[in-house]
Amino acid sequence: MENRPYKNRDINWLFFNERVLQEAADTTTPLLERLKFLAIFSSNLDEYFKVRISQLRQLKNVDKSLRKRLMTKTNKTLKIILDIVAKQQKQFGETIKTTLSELEKEGIYIRTREDLTQEQKLFLQELFTNAIKEHCNIINIVEQDHVQDSTIYLIAQFSAQKFETVKIPVEEYGRFIPLGGEKHQFIFLDDVLKLFAQELFPDTKILASYTIKMSRDAELYLDDDYTDNDLVDKIYQSLGQRDSGQPTRLLYEKEMPISLVKAIQSALDLADVDMVLGGNHHNLSDFFTFPEIAEKEHLYYKRKPALRHPTLSTSTDLFKTIAFKDQLVHFPYQKFDVVEKFIMQAALDKNVTAIKMSLYRIAKTSVLTDAILKALENGKKVVLFVEAKARFDEENNIHWGKIFQEKGAEVIFSVPNIKVHSKIALVERLVDDVMQRFAYIGTGNFNAKTAKIYCDHGLFTAHKKITLDLAQVFEVLERKLIIPKLKRLLVSPFTTRSTFMQLIQNEMMFAKAGKEARIVAKMNSLEDSHMISALYRASEVGVEVRLIVRGFCCLVPRNTNLLPNEKPIKITSVVDRYLEHGRVYLFENGGNQKMFMGSADWMTRNLDRRIEVLTPILDKDVFAELKAILAIQLTDNVKARILDEADSNLKVQTFEQAADNRSQYAIYEYLKNKLDEKD
């Protein structure tokens, strides 16, 4: 095989975020939903700078003076990234302008300082003087630590290089201020401060006012030589580092004079590469909080209430139902309460002896946490693996972990060298001295809130070999077992990579033998070079490779200069109303198809450095259902975009006679029809 290229993951990720921006610009997206896609784009980019750019620079332990010298040198990858970001930011600004203009046609206004009426100014004057002003804290930014991560600050300019800084009180007042009695009219809080900034500095004349926002390194760099409890305490104590970590960019307004930019840069001791030109408003992830307008229902997505599960929702005994037959659930299309019901039934069942779960992102309050507490109250053995290093959820996870611990649960927090990313639960029942096990293996977190917006699948099963394998996984987590002896499950870092490699190799053997050979894989991201190389080899000998990748994809497909037996690798990505989050892998296997579903992407970290669990789909009806859903996604011709060599993000082109297939809506209808048939 010739040497094939790989895309840079950090550069390619930007083209995923471009697909989000395309949804914000798509005129078929309801108008107020476009604001949410703008918010997602902004939030994604901010996290990207906090996490990926920080890692790219690899300067966390470098002396400050050396860091400045290093970062002023040309860094090819970083330069490419910043060039792409600059272009996308321009498109972002244009999309915002267009969206706000269309909102005005619908009678919804975000006013600027220049177009306020006299009555609106008087209203804001009174609000500022009597309420907002007291929360406007003037800070000294000579020290970087005083500038918090992802917080908007007002810069009041007094001369070319003299200025003061005010923290904008978004937490106290929200980002969008309703303009009194004016219907559907709002103004950014930062614009209110700009309007009345002079009142904050009565003794010094302000020449102009602008806003800035700093993003900081979000990684928590921890040593590896301490126990679990030490780790938890250290993570908890280190969370504040995100407000004082190394700067990754400082956004400033385009109208800001260069002399003032340089003065701020000098005060904060930033390098040129840290300074990024932004728009007039920063932190536009705050569009998530734009006020709901009930009477503008047509500007939102049409409601699609979560469906009842055709079997589990009406079951009076989930254990009996699952023991009889495997059950598959799909979120957000179906109600998440079946998972909560499963754990609550376990908590109340007198025969249940133990409940074991891995919790990656715990909701702040939920029926699920109530069920766990009820199980503890009823004397069940509860073993919980709480991921203390789930980025941005560390504090809440640790908080709940300690509560469960105090109530009597055996809580195992993550260890420094490995994350537990699997989404698994195991219930053990003892009936007439016979152990019964029931498992839940999913692609998404045990979180009712995210289950409303993340597309995930979950399998309930009582299959003896699967549940026995899962029991071994929990023994590994409980440090009772080092290497599990697995019969059915794929578990990283033990068997996932080797099994997938063997399955790909099998497809190559079938292709060489002239038999049908096909690999269909859906995942969030594709990055692992060994998996990509295996897919290259498979396609070159005639294996059909069809991928659905939501995020970044380091594989470079080609449609020209093909080898004699080569079939081009086809990749699409779906960005739509919900966040695609499922991982499903299907292999033709010489006509005896095999399918797996679980938590692992084909990324090195998911294959080698995390505890991940994927289950085979063994029940023929469950297999047919998941395969049908996968087929719907493969043929999306409305929201799917092609991932090609040029990162063009072009929409899938179809023949005129082909009916529109918007996969997320088609899946909802497919499941609704199955429910209707059951009823």
C-alpha cells in the first residue's frame, strides 16, 4: 500500500464547526433556532481555544519570557488555524447580521445604542442607576489572574494608552435586557454599560468604551502519584486554574485603536498570537439564553414530543420484560424515563442485591440520582464509578460522588492515567439462590437533560455472557481484576482495537475471495492512524467503506487515481436539530453480519487510554431495528454533508426524483410508526 495522508485533527475540527455555522446560515432552519446554532459555534470555538490550542502550544511549563519568544515565532499549524478562524469569524459576523435583520422583519429587535428611542434611553438610565451600576466592579488587569476565563469586560479608554476595566455583570442580569414595555425588544447588557460608562468614572472623561474577553487553558495538569481521594481533592482544588490558566486568546473589538490594543496586551503580558480580532460582541454562546417568545412558535422547530417505548414504557416488571427479550432505546426520540424506571425498580426490588453504574456526566438533580439514593436507603449495595476528570463537569461529579459516598455507596473516582467513558449499568438479583444479572449499555450519558438533545442508543439485556462480561468490567473498575476474560463485549483498552482490526481484516479476506465485503461505521470522530490505515488497506482491495462522522475526521478519501480493485471511501456528516452522538459499527462478515454499539470512537484515546464498552447486537429484532436506523442515516440527503479531501462541506447531491430524507425526522417517524403498530 502506498503511503496515504492523514488530516490534522485540530485543523479538520474547524470544518466540523463550519458545518454548525452552515446550519445557522441555512434559511430552512427556523429563525430563532439559528441563534442557537450561532451559540453552539461560539461555544465550540471557545472550548477549542481553551483545550486544543493550549495542547498545541505545549507551553504550560515554559518560563513566561521564553513563552513569549516561542509564540512570536512562526508556527505553521497555528497560523493555518488562525487564518481559518479569521475567515469563519467573518462569516459568523455576517450570519449574525443577516439573522438579526430577519428577526426585525418578525418584530424582534436587538437594539444598538444608536437606534434607541428617548423613552428606551430613559428606561435604561433608571435601570442602570438603580440596579446594574452597583454590580459593575472595576478591576486592575495588570495581573492576568484578575481577568477570568470567558468573562466579558468593559474597557473604558481615557487616553491613547490609559484605560480602566469593568467586569460586566452578566451573571446578575443576563446578557439580553428587555427594553421596558417594548414588546420583543432587547439590548446587550454590554451596550448598556457602554451607554452609561461615564457614570462609573465621574472624575475622568471617557474617550470611548470597548469590550474584551479572554479564553484560558482549560486543562487541569495533575501529577500521577497519589491515591483516589487525593486525586479528587486535587481536582477540586485545581478547578480555579481555569480562571487563571495560560491565556489562549484575547478577543477585542475591531474598532479598538491599535494603541489601546497594545496597551492591553502589555498590561496582560500577552504575545501577538494571543490577540485575536473579534466582533462588537463577545461570548455569543449567550444566544443560548435569548428569551423565549411563546407567540413566535413558527420561528422554532416544530415540537416532537419524546415517544413512549413500545415495550418498556408499559411494562410493569422491567426485569421480566428484559429477561424475555433484549430491548433497544433511542434518545431523544424516545423517553429517557425508561432508564430512570430501570434503576428505580432496582432500588425498590427486594431481590436486588447490587446496582453498579459508571457516571460520566451527572445531572445536578434528576430522578436517576433520587433512585440511587433510594437504593442506598433500602440497603442495596451500590457501586458507582464517578469520572472526576470529565472536562467542565468535574465539580458537579465530585459533589455528587461525595454525597453518594456519605450515604453508603462505594464510590470509585477516576485514576490519573485513564478515564472511564463507558455508559454502563449492571443490576444483580438473587432469586432462590440463583444470580440474575441485567445490563444497560449505551452510547450516551446517564443524563436526562442531554438525552433531550443528544442522539444516542441504549441496550437493555439479560444475556448471560454479556452480563457476565459486564460484571468483569466492574470488577476491573473495583480493582478486583486486572485483565478481564471477555466472551462478548468489546472493552477498551483490552479487546476493542484488536477485535476491530480482526473484523476489518476479515472483510479484506472476503473481498479478495470475491465475496461482498462492507464496513459501515458511525462515530463522533475518527483519528486513530492504525484504524485509518486499516480502512485504507480495506478499500484498496475492494471493501466498501461507508462512514458517518459527526466531528473531525483524519482520513482522507479519494475518488481519483484509484487502484484496480479499490472502492472509494464515502464519508458524510450530519449536523441537525439534535447532536449526533451514537457509535455503531456494522461488518458484512461474509453474509453473517456483525454489529456493535457503545461508547468508543475510533480515536487512540478511546481504544487505548479509556475504559470503553461496546456490545454486540445479538437479538435479531434489535439488530434489524438498529440497522434500519443506520440505513436512514446513510441516505440522509437533506442535512448530510460530504467529508471530502478538500473539506468542502458540500451537501449530498441527489437525483431530482429522490425523496427528501432528513434522517433525524425520518428516524422519529420510523419509531413512531413502530409504536403505532404495537398499539
